[in-house]
Amino acid sequence: MDVGELQKWEATLSQELRLRGASGREVGEALAAVREYCRDAQVHPDEAFGDPLAYARQLRPGPVPATNFARRMLPPLVTIGAFLITIYLPSDATLSSQVGITLGALALAGLATLWGLATQLIAHLTTSWRPLVAGVVVFMAAWWVLVEQDRTVFEVPLWSLWLLAGSLLATGAWLTWRERREHPRSPVTGEDLSWPRSSPWLAWFYPAFTAVILGVHILRVLL
């Protein structure tokens, strides 16, 4: 039995169960039962339980609550917002500076939001990495186009962008911590049964990276 294929099957089942409102304990128990049966019978989950989405619907019938899907999308979207604000901060600013918000920046913020939503949707529908890589390439290409739209729409004080980025960063960190606390775990060993893609270092890398950039910018201006 291929370990990678088993992980993909389990990831799809786990994601669907979480979207259907299952707790981390309930998901952990379901995954532990699947692993135990497949190990003993030496079969792939597809053979024993069928399609993971269909099996999840058997375990948790009913429609997926919209609030569950939104809750899973919030942490990366909020962190993306904080990151975009942080890299937009001018390097030669002073504490009294006014920062011009350009048409390209507003368009890029909208594009980043759509990209974040699409990324979460793709992660729910497939475990393949190729659509995500394609999305990054398209996003970076759009970046270079939009930064050329430099017509200023309005201006805001520098400190207000600091405050907004910091608030988004703190909110994103709290949402990430809450989401990871509810990861499915084995009822026997306590093992985190989430798909390896959601490893702790990856979940916290972007908030930490954004916090460092924001902190360095604030210190440069104040000192």
C-alpha cells in the first residue's frame, strides 16, 4: 500500500469532515479506524471505504455549513493581508509620512483575496501541488502588472498602516493557533493525524516572517 496515496485519501477525508463540523477528536477517531482496518486487511482505503468525500458524507450527513468553510479560510487570508501591507510600506518613510495608496495596490489586494480563496478551495478539492504552483506563478505575474498602476487614489498616515498590519497579524496568529489546536489526533497515541502539508513550521512561517519585516521597518523609522 503506497503511503503517499494513503495520506492523500486521509487528507481528503479529514478536510471534508472538518468542513462538516466534526471535532478534532471525531476526525482523529475516524482516521484511526481507517488506518487500523487498512493495516490489518492490507488494503487501500479506496477499496474498503470508497471515495473519501462520499465516506465523509456517510459519517457526517447534511450540507457543509458555510461558516465552517469560512473559518478554515480566515487564517491564511488575514495573514496575506498583513504581509501585503507590510511589503507596501515605503523604506524611506518617517513617522509623519503620508503613504499614497495606489490603484495598483487596491487591485492587488483584491487579487490576493481571490487568490487566497482559490487556494483554500483547491486545497479542499485536491491534494495535488500543481494547481497551487500555477496559482503562485499567475499571482506573481499579475503583481508586476499591477505595480505599474501607480496613480494615487488616497493617502493615509504611516502609523495607520502599522496598526492595520499589526492587527491583522495578531488576528491571523490567533486564528492559526485556534485551527491547529483542533487538529485531529489519534485517540490512542495522541498523534497529530493531519496531512503533513500542515506542519507547524509551515503554518507559522508566514506570520513570523511578516512580523520580522514589520518589526524591522518600525525600528528603522523610529530609530
